[in-house]
Amino acid sequence: MGGNGGAAVTVLSSSVREAPAVTTCAQAWPVARRLGVSRIAETTHLDRIGIPVAAAVRPRAELVVVTAGKGHHPHEARAGALMEAVEQAVAERCAATTPLRWASPRAIADEGGVRLGAWCPRPERTVDVDQPLPWITMPCPGQAREITVPAELVLTPCPLAATTGLFGSTTTGLASGTSHAEAVLHGLCEVLERDVTSLMSLRDTSRLVLPDTLPPGPAELYGRIRAAGLGVWLRWLPAYGGHYMACLIDDPDSAHPLYCNGGYGYHPWPEIAAVRALAEAAQSRLTYLQGSRQDLPDHYATYAVMTPRERDDWRTRLLDRYARSAPAAAFPTAPLVSAGVSPQTLLTHLLARVAAAGLGPVGVHSFAPLAEPFHVVRVVVARAEHLTAHTRRFGSRLAAHVREGR
């Protein structure tokens, strides 16, 4: 995908940015070095697919030592790896110094704030609504209001003093960009992607995308995966004024679940969502081949305790879910918003649609400017679901989604 007629916006294959990926790489490298990144490596050719993947190494990281980036082009992969390292480094440095407000959930609700349950806490945890908890106050984009958010949903890694165990500390919604709007757009798309993924993990209502209807960009990535002798499926669901895509890559030469790799994408433009999902699935596969992430032993341990029959059953259920042909759909022929718009315009569009869907309010915490000229933010959305094996969070919308399928 190219630019938009000379405006100060660049439409990349996997995002809408205010600068080309090559420019972002050039600007990000000295910032990343200052924040502890020691090297950036192209890891694409460790696998036979050939979709660009890069890895940035930050040896003293508290979160993830090796961050990965992907895209249709090598510069997009390098920019993604560097910017993820940058935003995590900034979050780490700010975690212990971010001002906290201690108040009980009842006090927050009495002030007209968002109730604690709207943040989808872990259901097995009990809460004393009169016991003070740590919160962070932040503005709502596009509105003259602020919201108070549980600190555990903002700080990562969350300091022990601010850790409640109600939510778990993750990087979902942690994002960076050349402009504030670009960073917020990226973070909001990530939160919405995780929300839909949570819903689909318990009752999948997505549609299988017919491969012969893919537009050129996603079709080229899809073709690379097929040419590598791998199975690939792409599923689609319209959501919140944008498009959700989920991809699965399967290696028929190995029955081990480690070689079933998924990727997800959400964006107002379906082509960008599809590229994100396809490229992330390839990145996930390559991450296992590379073996450099420190959280991989947890995944290995999960499968190690399974019997061969259990592993076969797990893989069969996953393949059945992604490959089922009904319902199927042609690739969306046009985005739900017009082309040639800026990150701010796309953000305004999504914020309105999110509110109309009953989610929110949306809050944005801006971290200290440690990565200039880049902006680093954390985006949170009330009532957005976040169910993973690690977080185990479960909200009312997820419960209703499951009930609707009975």
C-alpha cells in the first residue's frame, strides 16, 4: 500500500503512520540504544516462509529481552521490533514513579467513576469494596473528562505495592508512535483485538475468508505460507467499526501443537488487519524456532504434561475451529472508513464506534517523554475483555457471549 497523495500520512501494509517505516527505523535506533537495546537482527530466514520478521535485543529488560516485529516489508519488521522495545523500556522506567491514588472501589463508584467490575477482574478473587486499592487518573481522548483506572491495568511491570492480583500485569494497550494520536490508535486497536480474541476463544462466530478473494497484499503473504508447504487459514469478523482477523498456520510435517501458530489483527482497514494477522502468525512460528523469548519454557511445560493423545486432540480441535468452512465470506471489498485519512481521523472514528457498542470509557495514560521524538502511551477500555491463560479475566460481556451460544 502506498501513501495518500502527498499528505503527511503514510499507509503501510500493517499500519497507518505519520512517517515511512524506513524513517521510523532511523529515528528509533538511537532512542532504542539509549534505552538499552544492544542489537537488531533480521530473523526472517530462520524459517522457510520468508515473511519479514526482526528481533530487537535488550539484555537488561524486566519484561521481554527479545521483542519481535513483523510486516510485509523488512523496514516494517525492524520498526516494529525497535518500537516495542522502546515502549516497554519506557514503561519499565516509569512504573515505580507514576503517582497513585488510593481509594476504595465504593468511593470511586460514589464519585461517578467506573465500577471495578467493568474492568473485568479475575472471577476467583474476592474484593472488599471498602478496602483502598491503587488507582491512576487519566484523560479520556476526545472528551473533557478523566477516569480513574486500577493501577495494575496501567503499570507494567506493576510494582509490588500496586499489585492486587485482580487483573494481572500485561502489555496490552502499551503503544508508541511518532504522534500522540498514532500511539493511541495503535494501543486502542490492540485492546480491541484482545477483546474480540477473548470472545472468539469461547464461542467463535468469525467467518473463514475465501482465499481467492484476498486483495494483493494479504494474498501475497498467504501465498508465501502455502508455498512453504504449510496449512493456513484466515478468519474475519467486523467489530467496533473495524475489522478483526485471526490466522492459523499449521505444519503438516509435525503433529506437535508447538507448530500450530496463531496471529491476530484489528484495524479500521481490513487489508491492514489481515496483514497483521498473517504476519503475526509467521512471527509466532519463527519465535518458537528461534527459541529466544524467556516465556517459551512455560509453553513447553504446558504441552510436556500432555499425553500424545491429548496433544493430538488439542491440535485437532484447533484445526477444526479454524478450517471449518461454514460460515465463509469473501474478503471485505472496502474499508468501513474512507481511505486517505490520518491516525487522528481513524482514532476519532473508532472512539465513536466503541462508545456506540457499549464499551468504554477509553482512558489514555501518557508516559514521561523518555523516548523523544516518540510518544509512549497505555490505552485502557472499560468493559473490554482480556481472557488469556495468564490473566484469566472474565467480564459480563464474555459471559453473555457464551450464554448466547447455548
